[in-house]
Amino acid sequence: MTGKGEFKNERSMEMAKSYLKRAYNKISEAREHLKHFNYSESISASQECIELSIKSVFLVLQEEYPKRHEFKEEEFENILKKIPDNFEYLNFPQLYFYSKFWLSFYTTAKYGLEILGIGADKLFEKEEAELALKHAQKCESAARILKDYIEYPY
């Protein structure tokens, strides 16, 4: 990226848009699961939304992203340096924390506690699913606002 509104790699921007579309769809999926009391599935969908949103931020700001579920602090530190000052209100460090926090539930929300023989549906309640959804919405929104600003500076 060469500056505000200038983007070198159109392919990365298209991938970022695709990830954001998928992230938005995961929010819808999380809401539906929440409505039907499927809390672990809601949490899984929210976690995927968070991951896709953060990956889109990487694509917008540096044209590539880590090809794994977890983002290292050093990688995110480089991203934080590239976020325009007028976007401090979106609190990207907090969004990074959300990605770390919800990643810790990723496997458990999908598979439960296999050794103990406890399914994921027995481990999560409405409050956790609502919190995961709230965090997912914040991540998706911040990533979309940043993408729009880089693509169409105002």
C-alpha cells in the first residue's frame, strides 16, 4: 500500500471483500443458532467471523495474512502500525484480543470435551453465545469500515 486510498494489489482487496462477505454470513449464522438455542454452534460461527474479519484487515493493509487460525502478536503489531490514526475509536488492539480469546474456544465449541465425553452443547449457555456474537459484530464492522476507507477514502 502506498498511502491513503492507494492500494497496490487488487487481488488482495477482492479477497478481503470475499472474507468480509463470509464474515457477515457467519454473523447471520450465529444469530440463527442463538435463536434456536444452539449456543456452541453460535459461538463457532462467531469465532469464524472474527477470524475472517481479522484476515481481511491483514489483506487490506499488507496484502497477505497468516495461513492459520491464530495471529501472533508480532504480526498484529505490524498491522496496528498501518491503521490510520483516525480509526483509533475502532480499537483494533481489542479486536486482536477478541481473536485470541475466542480462538481458545474454537475446538471446544465444535467438539466439546472429548476425553471427558461432554458434548459442546453441554458447555455453553446463552450468555457466552451472545458475547461471542457481540464481539464478532464489532470485528466485522471495524474490518468493513477500514476496507471501505482504504478503497474509497473520504
